[in-house]
Amino acid sequence: MKLIIAEKNDAARQIAERLSTGKPKKDKVYNTAIYRFDINLRDATVLGLVGAGGIGAPLIFAMSSYRWNEVGAILLGLIVLVLIIEWISAKIRVKLARG
């Protein structure tokens, strides 16, 4: 019985320490900000493709003008941009997870 109470007290102490630092709240805010940035990048591309402006607008203009070399270059640029952002986001998330 004493062992169970000691474990509960230790767990409660660890939870209290963790919550008192404010670190979990900061981590959630940073993770949400990174996630929203990723989503906004993709949304801007899609909005451009449907004609509402954004990153995809040059792509749709090149496609409507049948400039396929330019379309390929823009698509490659968008893919590289998304991959770089994903890589940076993953690095930041790992650092946040480690503390």
C-alpha cells in the first residue's frame, strides 16, 4: 500500500512540476503555429490553382498560356518549397519534443 501511495505522490509531483513551468503550453502554441504555416502554404497553392490568387496563380497562368517549360519549373519550385518547409518543421518539432 505504501508503494502505491508513493508512486501516486511522485506522479502528482512530476505533473505539478511539468505544469508549473509553462513549457507544455509553449510547445502546443509552437506546434500549432508550425502546423498552420504548413497548411497555409498548401492552401495558397490550391487557391492560386482555382483562380483566387496565391502561390499557385503563376502556375495557372502558365498552364493557360501553354508554357509547359514554365509549368514544370513552377511545379518543381513548389515541390521543393514544400519539402524544405516540411524538413524545417520536422527539425523544429524534434527540438520542441526534446525540450
